[in-house]
Amino acid sequence: MKKQEMSIDDLAVMINKSFNHVEERLDSLEQGQKEIKQELTFTARKFEVTDLTSRVEKLEYKMAKMTK
């Protein structure tokens, strides 16, 4: 089998394609991390609201009991 000679320009194009591929993967990874952070923030806020709702309900119950 005859080997094809590669020019510096061919090598540069190959390296550039590889870098572009790595950059695309990093962009995808960063986007995934942003989505995870958003989901965690949403979940944390949901727990905060649930906790506050529970606390308010307990206070309302105690207040109602005290006013009877």
C-alpha cells in the first residue's frame, strides 16, 4: 500500500478540525452544567417554599388554637 504524503497545510487542517471538535464538546459540557445548576437552583427554591409553607401552616394552626 502506498503512503500518501501529507503537507503542513493538511496537517494544520486536521489539527484545526480536532480543536473544533474539542471546543464543541466543551460547549456542550458547559451547557449541560448550566442546565444542572438551573435545575438544582429550582429544586432548592422548591424545598424552601415547601418548608416556609409548612412553617406558616403550623403558625396559623397555633394562632387559631390560641384565639379559641
